[in-house]
Amino acid sequence: MRESFLHFLWRSRRFDAQNLLTTENQPIEIQQVGEHNTHSGPDFFNSLVRIGDTIWAGNVEMHLRASEWSAHGHSSDPAYDNVVLHVVLEEDQPILRTNGERIPCLELRGRIPPTLLGNYERLEREQSWIPCQNFFQQVPEIVRLNWLDRLLVERLEVKTSAVAEALQATGNHWEEAFYRVLARNFGLKVNADPFESLARSLPLLTLARHKSSLLQVEALIFGQAGFLAAKHQDDWPKLLSREYRHLSHKYDLEPLPVSQWKFLRLRPANFPTIRLAQFAALVHQSTHLFSKILETNSLKELENLFDVQTSPYWQNHFQFDKPSIPREKKLGRDFLNLLVINAVVPFLFHYGKIRGLEAPQKRAFALLEALPPETNSILTEWATLGVPMRHAYQTQALIHLKARYCDAKKCLECAIGNSILK
């Protein structure tokens, strides 16, 4: 059993509360369970408990065994001096305050409903893909749908932490911050770090001065990425190299090591050279991109902003000096959908939240509902459980559920797990 199970029992009052007594036989009446604290300090704040003839307002601390109070270092921590009740599964020793007074203790052993305890133990022992796999379909659909709505908001709040960091690093410059986050997402998982490093070392303002020339934008991006340091055979990279030498001297730029870019096990369409060429084309063809995104009202309008064409050289190349079969190198629909999910939507959501505007936040949700469901191994497993997935709104919530709750076995913090236990 985990201590979190005691938290669940307390906040949901799912234990036998008849004739409650402290371990010193004083009657207890729980008037307010308090606020669950997920940070450091006592487990519940602002509880209201009558012990004997006295009503106590203060904090409640919980442990499986009372002796864990000392093991966790609470004996010398003044933050625990205002604990009014110690709730334990078993009191194996009395616990004293720093002034020598004994802290009233409630022992829950023998007060947990057997069915509830049995369900909890089954979830804890379960080794299936998700702990509640054998119970999942028994949970009312309304519970699942409402929980997925909440999880999507939670996932967006997690993703917007990257937005907040980018804003702080750029002095709250929305366009520059969006440029950095967008660059990171152009790299997908494999090349996200070098793409972000590139954007940090090459400010959008510098690129903006050369927007009218795709040659110069591409020279700055490929040169700063380190791809122009070697000697090349083709005329286009030679021309880019000459441009970069001039511009790097002008702006005092130091290229990144080319060794950080990864090609192994990537499809040619995802090679960093192709993504860099597409990124250069987007910078060249767009001005105040985030401002324009704020003005869009549909997914189609948004897609038009990302409808860019690389320089002709890349139509028959995936890497410098290596000709390939001619092929258009526009942003693919699946890749564009990922950019919307991981960059555009979090920015819209955070912008609306910071500015106190509902419209951008609603547009973020609407975009996810307009996008098709994602496909990956996690979602394939959810599909085998009969979970409907009609759009990215649902798949994003399901990805978050698996990563943040199921894998960590946080069933007691999950509405679906709570429903099964109850």
C-alpha cells in the first residue's frame, strides 16, 4: 500500500467514520478534510477537526506507520508544528511535537471497506499495459470523457511551460519566442536540441533583415547550423558558403558543430537538411508569423501560412552534393499537424491565458478538434481497449493519461481509477 491511498481515503471520506476515536480514545469529528497539498509540507492544509470538546483548525499529516514521522525528518521541522491530527494505517509509536505534546492520532486499520481495499490492491498488482485494463470498459463513458477534457487542459498547461520559458528568455517577445519553439519542433525528437540551439544563436531579427532573399536566409541558417564548413562540389552550397562568410563576419556569428545533427534511421524527408531548407523557406515567405496565426479563424487559413516552397536545389537533393530523384519538398500534412499540435496550439492557449482572452484559447481547442487523430504505438494500444479517437483533441489527452498517470500508477489521482475504486 502507498501513502497516497490514505490521501484518497481521507479526501473522499471512503472509510468507516462511525465512532471515530484517537488512539488515546478521544472522540473525533471531521468537519473539513482540508486542501490536499501536493508540494512540501503537511499533506492537508486548513483542516477542521473536533477532538474531544475542542475544534482544531490546522494541518493533517499522513503515514502508513506513525514512525515514518521521524524517518521523514518531521520531528525537527517547524512546518509540522501545527499538525492537529496524524492519520496513519498503524500507530507503531506515539509522535510528539517539538514542545513534547503528543499529537492526536487516528488509526485507519480496520476502517477501510474490504471491496475498496481489494480493488486498490488489484490495481497496484496489475502488470497490464495500464493498471485498470480489465476494468476500463466498466467505467461510465461520461466519467471518461469528462476526465479526458480535464487531461487535455493539463497537457496544454505542461506544454505551455516551454512557451513561458521562451518568452522569458526573449524578454517577452512573442514573435522571437514562437520562432524558437517552432524551430525546436521542426527538429522533431531526434534533432530538436540542435534546431533550438540554432534558433538561439541566430535571432529572428537578424534573419528578418534578409527576408527578401531566400539565398541569404538559407545561407544564414545552413551556415549557422555548420553545414557550410566543409568544401562542397555543387554550385548552390558554394554560393551559400560565400554568402555565409560575408554575413557571419557582419553579425559576428560562430557556427554550431555539424556533428550534432542526426541522420541515422531517419527517412530522407526528415533529414535535418530538408527540414532546415523548409524552415528557411518559411522564414523567407512569412512576416510576423505569430501575429498572422492569431488572425486565422480556421485550420485551412493556418495551413496556408505554412504552404512554403524550398529553393529549387532541394527539389532533387536530400543532402548537399548528393543528387536524388526529383521530388517536391513541401511540408507534409502529418508534419504540419505536429507543428500545429506542439507549437501553434500551446502558443495560442498561453497567449489567451496571459492576456485574459478566451478567443485564442477556444481556437486552440478548435484546432485540435479539427485535426485528425494521431497515430503511434500508444494510441494503437488505446484503440485495442475500444477507446474512440476521432481527432487530436482526444489523442493528446490519451497520450497524457498514459504518460502521466497510467505509467506512474497514479490511479488514485485519476478520475477513471477513482471510479473503479468506488
